[in-house]
Amino acid sequence: MSLTRRQQWRIEKIQAERIARANKAADNSEDVLGDAGAAQTGLVITRYGQRLLVEAESGELYQCTGRRNIELSVAGDQVIFQTVGNGEGVVTALLERDNLLRRSQKVIAANIDQLWLVVAIEPHYQFELIDRYLVVAENAGLPINIVVNKIELSQNIDQIKQDFSMYESAGYLVHYLSVKAQTNIAELKALLNDTTHIFLGQSGVGKSSLINELIPDLNLRVNEISAKSKLGKHTTTNTTLYHIPSGGDLIDSPGIREFQLDDLTDKEILSGFKEFKPFIGECKFRNCAHIKEPKCAIKTAVKAGTIDPKRYHNYLQLIDV
Ligand SMILES: Nc1nc2c(ncn2[C@@H]2O[C@H](COP(=O)(O)OP(=O)(O)OP(=O)(O)O)[C@@H](O)[C@H]2O)c(=O)[nH]1
Ligand SMILES: [Mg+2]
Ligand SMILES: [Zn+2]
């Protein structure tokens, strides 16, 4: 219900902007792009270096360069562009974004409705890494679900569920599945509606494999990990948007290798623990760091069992006390 209203709002907003900006972009660019086609709206599918792959409303794809004076666009962005022949085009304007996901100052994707944090049994999930991803995604203001992939590799699924119960009590939906054993794939499919989803997570967890399952005939190359080097051969290098035939989009993103981790500020970390939110501002001291201070609302909530002690422990680890 609320999603439908939000989608409706977004469509209307985009249409209004499209008309205004298309007129403006066309006016501004007449002299520079004398032979160019009329300004039209496009969806950025992927970006490689300075070049963009842009999909027109007709469905046709154009290799585009961006005007130097506009901000770099990313997968999921709505842009105004003009064709210049030979399947090429020039992006002249970037439309306003609903949201933007960035990591280490690098923009990854825009206009996302749902983020799926993908983790796996192998490479084995690490709470610190999960929390770091959650902090980044929470700070982007995105709704987040968690996928635990490769569950067929585990002898003890109860233990896995136990490990993730702290995320479930924090309010995240956790979906256990196996691409290889085809476990719970249909259930995941049913959770993808007509909106834009991004898959994020460590390299090798199976993001591209999962997208291959969800979009038949896509055949993305997956990252066969060599036992010797432990590095994948077909690791995803570009964040790319794919259409689900029945509606909606999936964005595949490259996983981080080893420890190319973000520098997170204490403030970002705090707002990245979503179940802490109701208690922020309730402590005795206004500048409470929620570590050793007396009458700390967060520590009280931990004692009362409202906040999982393991999550609080992870929070302390992350702010490095
Ligand atoms: N055992 C097992 N292997 C899987 C499963 N799903 C994917 N894999 C394998 O995991 C490896 C990595 O898969 P990818 O889909 O490339 O992983 P990715 O998350 O896209 O990795 P990056 O692109 O490097 O970020 C491949 O060898 C897949 O075949 C699964 O459910 N079980
Ligand atoms: Mg991949
Ligand atoms: Zn406090």
C-alpha cells in the first residue's frame, strides 16, 4: 500500500522533472549538440570509467559520455540524454535522486527501493563485516533485508539461525537459501516486487549467482574461486542493473575484496544500529558515548533485553573501544 503510493509519487515526480529538465537540457545544448536527437529520459544501466550505458524508454541502449559539468551518474540513475548517432549519446542532465548508496566516498547506485545484504557459509560470514555493511546501508536510509546463501554447506542450520537471531530481533528479515541446492529461491522471488533491488556483500558470497537464478537466461559469469589463489576469476567489476521479466529491477554490485573497508565515523556507526534509535537522546548525558557513562539509555536497554547484548558488543567493537 505505502509502497504503491511511494511508487506513484516517484513516477509523478520523475515525469514533472523530466519535462522541465528535458526542455532546459535541450535549450542549453542546442549549440553544442547541433546534430543531436531530441532530449529524452534514460535509465543508467552501468558505468565503466567515464562511459555510461543508458537505456532509453524505447528499451534501446546507448553508450554515452557525460557532460563535464554534471555529476557522475551511476546504475539506477535517471538522466536526460541525446543521441548522437552510431548508438551513442551524450548525457546532459542528471535527475534528482531518491537515494544514493556510497562506499568509501564512491557512489555505487541510486534510486534503490530495497537492499539485500548477501552473506554466505563460505566465505564464512563475519559479524564485523555484516555490521559494517549495515552501517553503510542504514546511513543511506535504505530498507535492508539479509540473505544467507550456501546453506547446503552447513551441517548445523540451527546454529546459523541462532547466529542471525540478533539481526532478526533488531528488525531485519533474514532469508536462508542455497542457489546450489535450490533451497528457498522461489520464496525469495516472491519477495521481489515491482521495485528496484540491490544485492550487496562480500566477494564470492553468490550475488551474481542469485541474480542468475532470479532472471532466467541472464547467464552472468560467476566468480569461480580458485582454491590456490582464493581469488575469483569472474568477479563482478561493474555495478549493473538488470530487468526482471515480470517487473522490477535487480542491481548486481562488486563485492569487497579482503579488507577494503570504509572509514566509518562513530556517529555513522551509532545510526547504523537501527534498534538503538529509540534510545538515542534518552541518556542522562547529552554527549553520552554509550560506553561507560552512568544512566545510559542504550546500556539500560541491553540490560533489559530490548537490545541484544551481542549487537551491543559488536557496536563497541566497531567504534573500537
Ligand atoms: N556451494 C555453493 N556455492 C555457491 C552457491 N551460490 C553460489 N555459489 C558459488 O560461489 C561462487 C561465487 O559466486 P558469485 O555469484 O560469483 O559471487 P559474487 O557474490 O557475485 O562475487 P563477486 O562478484 O566477486 O562480488 C561461485 O563459484 C558460485 O558457483 C551455493 O548456494 N552453494
Ligand atoms: Mg558477482
Ligand atoms: Zn548512552
